[in-house]
Amino acid sequence: MSSRSTARGEHGTILLLWDIDRTLIYVGEVDRTAYREAFEEVVGRPARRFPARGTGMTMPRAVRGLLLDNGVSEGDVEHLLPRMLKVVPERLAAHEDDMRRDGVLMPGARAAVTAVAADGRFAPTVVTGNLELNARLKLRVFGLDGYVDPDAGAYASDDEHRPALVRIAQNRAAERYGARFTRENTVIVGDSLEDVRTGVEGGARVVGVAAGRTSSAALREAGADAVLPDLTDVGRLLTAVDPSR
């Protein structure tokens, strides 16, 4: 990624934390298929109820809810959850071709990540409710892995409490780029109320993108610092993440 060398060690670098699902890509039913297959493999019967779509909930919390909502006792959840979190990425990887066929880039996503990666003001990575294996797979399948630094990111496999991921990413990015990252120079770009909460509670400004299931008004009311209808206006995006430009 072209910006890594220019961003490292510079003063004023902005850590830009991309959300993945419904901000950059949409994989349709593939995630839900992985949940379904993993549940049947681990629990031994079909699941009837599934997590709500587009909430931004971390995968460990979504899987815990999946187990409880389908009649698994709380005591059994604690020993089945680690197994589920191992099997879900395996099942998702088995559907890579389906993801490539049925998934789509969100409007403007490729141009947006390309512009951010080419701009030396930014250190772009991801903060996501996905497990790391799932996140890396999705970025690779859609050709976005060359425009972010996944080693500086934070994932639900690091902590199921999403706001905690901001500090994890800030610490990783500080080690890689030789800069200190705080709320003042960290920005999340995401589509859900959980993305907004992650920034507000975790220590980052938030640019909401109303291309998912959450309206502009709801993102703004939740505390987003700026809200865009989608990622198609790259200039507007760059201004939102760095108002001083």
C-alpha cells in the first residue's frame, strides 16, 4: 500500500479505521450461511433463528445470541462458543466462490479506499465486528487488502466489546507508524449505530455512511461527527475525515 511509507513517523497522520460490512462490501447471505452450517455442525441440529442483519454487533456476541435464541442453555453456550468461533471462519472460507459471485462492493468503495491509501495524510486500516480471519478473507476477495494495513487493525477476535477495538488499533498503528493516535487523529468510517458507539465510547471521531440499514438522521443523532449518503463523493469523504484540509 503506497501510503505506508509516507505515513510512518509523520506528525499529523490520521488513523482511518474502515468498517467492512455494508460500509465497503456486502456479502449477501454468505455470512448467514456460514452461521447456519456452523450451528448445525457444532450443535447437531438446524438453527431456526438468526442474528439481525446490519447491526454491527461483533461476531462473538452475535454467535452467543444465535446459540441462546435457538435453545442452547447458558451453561452449554460457554463451551460451545469457542468451537463456533473456530468453525464459522472455516465455513465462510468454504464459500469464498459464493462470496465472490454474490457479494458486491458498496457504491464508491473502491475509489474511496484507493484515494485514502494514496493520500499521505492517512494510515488506513480496519476496525470491524468480524473475526480477523473473516475480515481478511473479505478484503482479499474484493481486492481491498492492498489499500489498508490489516496488521494495524482490530477485530472481534481481539475483543468482543467493540469500543475496546479502537485502542487496540491505535496501539498497533502507533507501533507500526511511530505516531501517537488519540481521538483527535483517529476516525472511524462506518454505517451502523455500533460504528458510531465504537467511536464515541472508544475514542475516535466518526464519519457515518448511510448506505447500509441506518439512516443519516439516526447516525447523526447517535453522535456521528459527519454523515455521508455513501462513498461516491471522494472529495467529500476526504473533507469529512480531515476537516482541516
